[in-house]
Amino acid sequence: MNPLLEIRGLRAWYGAVQVLYDIGFIVPEGGVTALIGANGAGKTSTLRSICNVMVRREGVIQFAGRSIAGLRAHEVIRAGIAHVPDGRGTFGSLSVTQNLELGGHTLPRGGAMAQEMERVLSLFPKLKERRHQQAGTLSGGEQQMLAIGRALMSRPRLLLLDEPSFGLAPLIVKGIFETLREICARNGVSVLLVEQNVNLALSLADHACLIESGRTVKDCSAEEMRQDETVKRVYLGI
């Protein structure tokens, strides 16, 4: 597969504090890439760096053959990258429909908004049932669906997902991950996934990158990562 996203020598800072030192990996076009590592390794900071949110960054970030290192956050969205941050970030006082409309603000005028919303609601039938309900009254799983759906409204080529299973029941997580598979297969969206459950992430992923202390340790297929003795011992408990 050709790389949709390629990162080389990525460094990042929060103010004067450096958090990324040498991150480099690829996200192949199509399928899921898992970004794994211990808490504090720099996974969330890597996603923020790609989107140019909350960090100062240096290094090479190529998306679809084009450098996006100089783009501002809203320009990254227009380039085709959508970000679902940890904590979901839905607007609780707005309805499900209004949240989705905000996600689709980059769409051309006309019927594109309605068409995209119908497509997203078909992926998440629960949201369709609750489209007029305030987002803040949804369950945790439904809010996560809404966060993903809102990101999909911008018609991204790459979806960045940060800890989508956090705080959710296993059955809800299973449903969300099955939908992610469908999104990749049916809509041609690639996914870069940060997930606390490494076994779950690697079971979904085609490609994987392991980072430690702000540096890339291994960038390979998900199957090769699953067979790595250190990964099995430290992250999979085998």
C-alpha cells in the first residue's frame, strides 16, 4: 500500500517542554494503523502535532504526497484529516443534528450537508433515533459515536482517533470497532488509532507503530507487532 501519511523526525513542545523527540512512521492508504505505547509515551501529542493543535512542532509531515507541516489546524481539516480527541469534545448543549452540522461546515453549499448527514446516521442508527436530542444527555457510547460521526462529516481521507474505548463497556466498544471496520471498507477512510487496549487495537489494525518516550521504536505490520516479544510481554501480557 502507498503511504497516505508519512512522518519523519517529528519533534513537538508544549511551551518550553519538549514531548516528542524523533517520531517517524507511515499510515498506509486504506485500513487502520495503531499507534501504541505506554501512558506518557507521546501518542496524544503525536495526533495533536499532525493537526497542529496545542503544540509547537518541527519535522516532516506529508499527507497525500503534500507537506502539511505549515498548515494551520482548520487547513489540516480542509486537506482531508479529521481528529476525534480524547474526551470526545461534543457540544453538550447542542442537538445531535447541530453537532453533525458543525462537523460538516467545510462542505459545499446545497445538498451535500443532508447527503453526508444521512450517510453518517446510517453508520450510527442510535444517533438517528436521537438526532433531536441534546448531546449532553446521550450515553457515553452514544457521545463517542457522535464524536466520530461529526469528524466524518468533513469527508476526511484520514481519521485520527484518540482512545475511543475509554470509559465504555466492552459491548459498546465492540460495536464501535465494528463500525470502524465498516468505515474503512465502505467509505475508503484510513484510520490512525490511539487505543489503551493494545490487544484490541492490534486486532483491528493492519499497520502499527510503537513509540516510547517521544521516539519511534518500531514501525511495521500489525501482525509483526503482535509477534514482537517485547510487545507481547509488556503490552499484551503474554
